[in-house]
Amino acid sequence: MVQKYQSPVRVYKHPFELIMAAYERRFPTCPLIPMFVDSDTVNEFKSEDGAIHVIERRCKLYIDAPRLLKKIAGVDYVYFVQKNSLNSRERTLHIEAHNETFSNRVIINEHCCYSVHPENEDWTCFEQSASLDIKSFFGFESTVEKIAMKQYTSNIKKGKEIIEYYLHQLEEEGITFVPRWTPPSLGPSSETVSSSKSQAMASAVVVPDSGLEGLSSEALSSPSGVSEPMVGTPDDKLDADYIKRYLGDLTPLQESCLIRLRQWLQETHKGKIPKDEHILRFLRARDFNIDKAREIMCQSLTWRKQHQVDYILDTWTPPQVLQDYYAGGWHHHDKDGRPLYVLRLGQMDTKGLVRALGEEALLRYVLSINEEGLRRCEENTKVFGRPISSWTCLVDLEGLNMRHLWRPGVKALLRIIEVVEANYPETLGRLLILRAPRVFPVLWTLVSPFIDDNTRRKFLIYAGNDYQGPGGLLDYIDKEIIPDFLSGECMCEVPEGGLVPKSLYRTAEELENEDLKLWTETIYQSASVFKGAPHEILIQIVDASSVITWDFDVCKGDIVFNIYHSKRSPQPPKKDSLGAHSIASPGGNNVQLIDRVWQLGRDYSMVESPLICKEGESVQGSHVTRWPGFYILQWKFHSMPACAATNLPRVDDVLASLQVSSHKCKVMYYTEVIGSEDFRGSMTSLESSHSGFSQLSAATTSSSQSHSSSMISRWRFC
């Protein structure tokens, strides 16, 4: 499997020419790059005006590997070919490197680029990508990969330090400015020659970087490379300083995982994507396994979109009984700056709340608490000037008894835990459980199996008044904000809870209807798409020039989206026309409208080019109708394996392609027709139909005008 690496954008607050002069100091050897031993020039080219200088070198590198491995391989050194292309006119330096040694067994490619910052011409950007593909290596493939990862990680950290080291050296010598290249005909000859000479030397210096920012330097670099234009735009690739300031200290490989997953989202989700903090939570929850993180994140984003969770804080008002009897609330922050949520579970009548509200209403309230927590984390990040991505929860169990172990109540709790674990990973920084009574072990036995191992490690449990001693509450919360009911001096506005009056209880039928109302009131529909059995919907257009809009997510598999027009209405499908495929699967259905005897071009025509959509993609668009009649929107199975649809291949996808279940896809869709007299805006703006997350993206966008009361639907969530 190919291992890849993509670096964040590293910004030097110095002009490009000065950076090149510092970079030049690495050549021919650099004590800060001990792995770089020697190099020989293989080819060299310089344009007449001195603007272009290309130099190709064969670099000798010493790899820190076990002696046994070197003996088996029969080498002490490895050789790389590095091509450096300096364009002084455009102020860019591109570095390409690949291994010469063992090239039939190990394939290493690296691409680095120095360029001018897009927003400040006196700053310089650096970024790099690399890939490692070990086909075979005497049975030591895993060992070689680990060596490569270790070497790459250790060397990449030195990149900025080395440039700054030589910048400081130049400053000590009185060199703080290097003139830009100018065409020979436009500048003094002496200055031009000097400038060209300086730039030529700068390009040659690129070689030593091979051990660092410019070569397979990391010699068997396992991280990843993406062959695309290297433009130092933090919005696209993320800036290294931004990562440290807002996301925290990440290893180079963790940075790479974040950038690669973010790029994948940008490619497949053409509108707003989640904030980097949210993407990082899913990566951490899966130990930075990109494929696993991508899978659970896409499922979560689809869930958010379907149930409009992103708007819960603005559109849903908790029932009064929750405001009065739910004994929980936000209360300042802990010593690490994390928002602090206080829950007096022992004082809460869980049975009464479930009987009065139902399971789903409680779940929705917990979701609103988590959404508020995300917002508070963002605010505290700005206030404290450091990354804060999780909150602390303080649970007071005084008063907990067997009443809290009422079976429907425990069932509701388990349901809440399941949903929160799936959609808010790594948001709990610490859980302080205070005054745990004797009945607590019973509750813990029931609940703990449903809690992720990483989450359980964040639990601190205190019995009685143990929280007041050493290692207790004062280690995590400032004395001034300890709530009064925990012997503190701070008044806590958390409701005291108490018994819910039985007059507020509702019948089982009423609760069931309310639960259905909460979680089935969605404008989206789900459909299953089988191999040989597409899903189709019919839209009748009376007035030409109407606009058909759509918004759908490919939840599973790859599909082809088509739009057809027919002058006559298709006959409704018979119940048994699809055989086994006519049976609706859980969470989806399948309908075919185009009769098998219909011929394309005679009975119906294609009005849009087929659109291939990959698993995980979210698609919005529109079609301006030219004729009245019947339009058929079709989602059809695409035979290409899911693993070939993305640059993030998954072993599970390969295995799934061998199973019958791989012949089933699933889509979640919403369509709407806008009359020509009602449409306002350009076709382009409607087709892009960009949407945003209210909580998870950096900004939200507003949708176009429409008669529909549910325009929120055209906002993209996954």
C-alpha cells in the first residue's frame, strides 16, 4: 500500500530571494543534515537571461538502519536523484526527488516548492509532499516502512530550524536583503549579473535539502504526496503556524492526515466543509487512520444533515419541563480553559423526564448541549489564545438511588451515549464523577460497555467526600468557581431538579407519536440503488423554464445520476415488477419508472450528461427545463469499485467488492421545483448551491429564494 505525506504550508516572513540565499548555505554539506553525505551534478541548465536555473544531482545519503538489514541489502548508502528548478522571474523553486537505489523494490517520490506568499510578496511559503511504495524488500517491508516513517518525521521537524539558522548567519554577516531578479535589458549590468549569480547559487543549494525539505530526504519517506499545483494558500493546505495556534501540537504525520482528509472533503463536498477542529476530532477518535475517520465522519455529517442538527440551537426551544427539571448547565471553565458543564444527576428525576417527554426529546436536548459545547470551545480558544477542543463535565451523584435504574431510563441513557459517541468524538476532555453512592457500581456495570475505551480513560470517580482531598476537585477547578452545593463559594445556576409532577406525564401512545415527529420530520428521503435496479422519481413540469433543484448524498457505493424527459407519463410500477428488489430495505426504498420496453431517443430523452458520484459525496445542482412534460431523476448503480473512486483506498472496500452486498448503494435526497416566475438569481449560483454548517464550518451561507418553507434543505451538510 502506498504511504503518503502532505505537509502544511510553512511560512517564512522573509522575501523569497533571502530564503534562497539561506538555503544556499546548505551546499555542498550541512552539519544540520547528517544524513546528507555527498552529491554530484548530473545535468545543469541555465537560461541566457539567468531567470531559469535547473540542476540535477545524484545525492548520497546515509540511512540509519540496522546493520543486519544493510548487510542483507548489500549497501551502506542509498542514492537519490534530485532535480531543482529555480524560476527567478516567477520566484519559485521546485524540487523533485526519487530514489535510484532499490528503485525496483521501493518507489519514493517527493515534491517540494518554495513560492511567494499569495497575500504578502515579502513572505515565502514552503510545502512538500512525498509518497512511499514498498513492493518488496527481502521480507523486511514492515521494518523498512517503520524506518522510513521515523527518519522522515525526525528530519521534517528540522526544516524550519535550518532555514532560520542560516538566516541568522546571514544577518550576522550583515546580509539582510537580496535584490530580485531583473531582465538584463532593464537593469544595470553589474546588478543583474550579481542578482543572477546569487539566484544561481541559491538554486544549487537545494540539494542538501534532500535530507530535509527537498528530498526523499527522509529517505524512505512513508508519508504522502499529492501531485497538484503547490500554492501556499493556508485556506487550502493549512498553515503550520495556524495548526499550532488553533489545533495544537501535531506530529508531521498527524498534520498530513488532517490536510489529506480535508482535501478529500473539499473535492467531494463542493460547499462548506467542517472546521478543522471537528475533522481532527474524528481523526483522533480513530488514531489518525484516515479511512476509518473518513467513514465515521461522513456517516455523522449525513446524520446531521438529515436531522438538521446544525440548526438545533436556533430552531428548537427545549420544553419548559426540561428547563425546570433537567439539573444541568454550563458553569465557567476548568483550569485548562475547557468549558465546564455541571450535571446533578442524583437530583434529577430521570423516570419523570422520560415519562413526560420521551426518549427522543431528551436526546435532542443532550444534542443541543453538545452543540453549545462546540460553540463554547471555539470561544475559549479565542479567549485563552490556545487550542481548546473539548469540555469538562462534572457529575454530582448525591441522591442517586435505585429509582435511577428504571429500565426505560437506562435504555434512554444508553441511546444517548450511542449517539453522542458516534457524532461528538473527542469532545469530552475530562469527566469528574463526585459523591458516587453504593448503587453507582450497578449503574456503571450497565453503562460502561457502551463507552469508548479512550473516553473511559478520562473518567475520574470519587466516593463520598474524597473529591475534597489531594488529587481531588481543586486539581482541576479553581477554588473560586467550585459550586456552592459542593462546599464551594460560587453560586451555581444549575436547576436543582426534583420530581416531575405526574400531571405532566404522557401516555405511551402520545410519547411514541412525539418521538416519531421529532426524528421523522425530515425533508430528505432515503433510497436503495441496486445493480440492475436504479431508483427513479417523477417530476411533472407544466410551465417551461421551471427550475428543478436537487440535493443528495451518496451514503454507500458509487452511483450515476441521470435526468430524462418524456412527453408521456411512465406507468406506476407494479408491486412485483422488481422481484426481490421491490422490497424496501430498512431506511430506504427502490422505485423504477422507466419501462423496460422504452427506448432512449424514442420514448424518452436524456437532458443532462450523466454524473458519476462517489461514495461520501454531497451533490447539489439544478436543471432549467426547456419543455413541459415529465422529468425523471435517476440514481443508477455504478460498477466501479468504491476503492477506486478516491485517492484514499480502503482494504474493506476491496473485500466488499467480492460480496453480493457490494451491489447495493444508498442515497439520501431532496428535490424541489421552483417556478420560473419565482426564481431569482443566476443559474450558476443555483447550480453550485453551496451550503454551510452552522456550527461545524467556518461560516454559513444563505440559500436562494424559494416558495418552499424548508429552504434549509439546500444547505449542504455532508
